[in-house]
Amino acid sequence: MKVVVCVKQIPDPAVPGQLDPETGTLRRDDKLILDESDSYGVEMALQLVEAAGGGEVSLVSMAPRAETSGLRTALAMGADAAVLISDDALAGSDALGTAKALGAAIGGLDADLVLAGTESSDGYTGTVPEMVAGVLGLPSVTFAKHIEIADGIAKVQRQTEAGYDQVECALPVVVSVTAGVVEPRYPSFKGIMAAKKKPVDHKDLAGLGLEASAVGADGSRQETVSVTDAPEREAGEIVTDEGDAHNNIVEFLTELKVI
Ligand SMILES: Cc1cc2nc3c(=O)[nH]c(=O)nc-3n(C[C@H](O)[C@H](O)[C@H](O)COP(=O)(O)OP(=O)(O)OC[C@H]3O[C@@H](n4cnc5c(N)ncnc54)[C@H](O)[C@@H]3O)c2cc1C
């Protein structure tokens, strides 16, 4: 079984000041790290291949400056190989442009199953996995909390507010994995050393057969026109109980239409 996992490499969220107020996009000049959201997809892929008794876990990432730090973390967890998509013409890609690039790379990998996070930690449009499925003409199952593969069918527990739905889908399929549903393994020292030698296939636009006009700033059909901070939380109102506090509370809750 061949599982492909989309892994995003993101600016370290612990480092402040990553948002460029001019462009409304994140600065990606420093080292990028594996998005924690995608460590769940990597873990799930490794568990599925282990359960199948064999197979391969490949990673696909689109990132600037041929960045592989985050990919090496996922390879150290146990993934076998990676494809890195990097090209200056991809700068300014919106979610659809990103999906076109990821889809072009995944299309060449003959995957039985494509996994992705439900949403990334930095851009979090939460639309890329479904767009990748659209680009590849594959079905998409979202919010997976558990996956089993048997007889060419993916059996997916889809998390819902009330519990979960059991969905079955013939392979190949794109499944987005909810954060926190598995415990991502820590890379061992042996895994970290082995990851240094694992193959990373570098692809540019020409290598993917994509035109620059379809992706990047030129291909983007949306623009972040402004970025606004959430309003500061206002101080609460202190009511001193002089025997009529219950009236104030009822009045307050009535105003909120809670009662
Ligand atoms: C006008 C515009 C310009 C932008 N310019 C840039 C830019 O120049 N540089 C830039 O980095 N971003 C840019 N972005 C942001 C970029 O479009 C999104 O970050 C990117 O498309 C991924 O979307 P997301 O993070 O919202 O993914 P989500 O849909 O929230 O991610 C869900 C899952 O999809 C997968 N995924 C998402 N992105 C990738 C990826 N790159 N590689 C592998 N897997 C992935 C992961 O599994 C992830 O967990 C721009 C956005 C807009 C709207």
C-alpha cells in the first residue's frame, strides 16, 4: 500500500512577528518546521502501513527556498521518501494554486491513499485537501478520526459534533485527518540519522508540467487585502450586591437573549 501525506512546513509559531503587514502573508525567511497538524497525518500513515504489513509512506510538501527541515522531521518519524515542490514562481500562491502544485506532484506517485491535515496552523483556510482531491478527480473524506483499509476500501470514522459517521470509500481517496486523534511518535536518534539519507525529490514548475500563470501571484484569484487584530477583551462590569443583584443578573441575561 502506498500512502502519500501532504505536509506543510511553516514558520515556527513560537517566533513572533511573522506576519508581513504589507502583503498580509507570513514571512517565510527563517527555517521552517513541520506543521504539528501534519504530524497526525504522518503518524496515521505509518500506522496504516504497519497494519497492512508493508508499503510506503511518501511525503509531499510545497515550500520556498528548497526548505526540507520539516520534511526531515517527518522522515525521521519513519516516512520513506519525500517530494519537495519549490519554485520562485510559486510565491503568492493561494490555496487553489497550492493544491494544483501538490496535485501535480501526487499524480505522479501512484498513491492508494492521500492524507492531509484538516487545517494548517498558519494559513488554515482548511480547503487545500479538498482542492487537491478536486485537482486529482478523487473523492474527499474530511475530519477523519480513525481509518482502516481493507480490500481496496477505506473505512473512515468521520468526527461529528455528536460522535462519528462511518464512511466507506473505494481507494484511491484523499482523507483529511483531525488533529489530536493519534499520538505522533517522537523521532528516535536512529530515525534522525536515517532521515538524513532518505530521498527527497526536488520538483520545480517545469518538472511538474505546470505553467507559471496557473499558480503563484499570477494565478491567485484571491488577495488578502487587510489583516485586522481581534478587538481587545473589554473589562467586565462589576455589580455590587445590595440585595438586588439577582435583578441585575436577570436583566443582563435577558439582554443577551439567553433567557
Ligand atoms: C493571495 C494569497 C497569497 C499567498 N501567498 C503565499 C505565499 O507567497 N507563500 C505562502 O507560503 N503562502 C501564501 N499564501 C497562503 C497559502 O495560500 C496557503 O498557506 C496555502 O495555500 C495553504 O493553505 P492553508 O495553509 O490555508 O492550508 P489548509 O487547507 O488549512 O491546510 C490543510 C492541509 O493541507 C496540506 N497543505 C496545505 N498547504 C500545504 C503545503 N504548502 N505543502 C504541503 N501540504 C500542504 C497540509 O496537510 C495541511 O494540514 C497566500 C494566500 C493568499 C490568499
